[in-house]
Amino acid sequence: MPKQIITLPNASTPIAPFVPGTLADGVVYVSGTLPFDSNNDVVYPGDAAAQTRHVLTLIQQVIETAGGSLEDVTFNSIFLTDWANYAAINQVYAEFFPGEKPARYCIQCGLVKPDALVEIASIAHIGCK
């Protein structure tokens, strides 16, 4: 089965050579998603919860465009710039994944833009509910 590139209407052009998502054999790989608007500017500076909500909404849109839902997510990689934001990120994360939680890891690191507080990448197996 050939891979399918997943893009979003009205999305910004990525700031590096990648696409928002790729679908292959029923698996959606969502690129690391940052809290960017359509101009690649960081939204909600200083608000980790709002940035996390924005990021997870974009991830949800990519997965839904591929024919899945957040219930299909099996793994998330979470990158945050400060452990002080961990609780706020987890609170919003739990809203998006209220039932069975996907596997994940979380690390502290620097991100591509200083005002970005969180980045998340996801893997979803469509129909794997």
C-alpha cells in the first residue's frame, strides 16, 4: 500500500522539510506539532495549557483527515521546555484522552522557537479502538 501525505487546509507551510502527517498501512504518523498559527508564529505565549490544547487540536485534525480519531492514537512523544509546565500539559492532555490512554514519553528540551512550550508527535492505528 502506498503512503499518503496528510495536509490540512489553511495550514502554514512547515518551517522544515516535513509534512504534518503520513498514512501508511492504516497507521498515521503525525509530525512533531508545535503551537503555531498559520503564519508559523507561536500562539498563546507563556500559556502551556493553551499551547497544548492548540497542538492537540492540530494533531486531531491530521488524524481525522486521515480517517481516524484520537481514540486510534497508540503513542505520543511529548517535548516540553520546562518541567514547571508538566501539570498544565497533563491536565489538557487528559481532556483529549479521557478513556484508555496511549503509551507515551515526555522529555524536557529546547524547541525550535523560544516561545513554544510544548511539542507533541503522535502515532495512530486507524480502526484500532
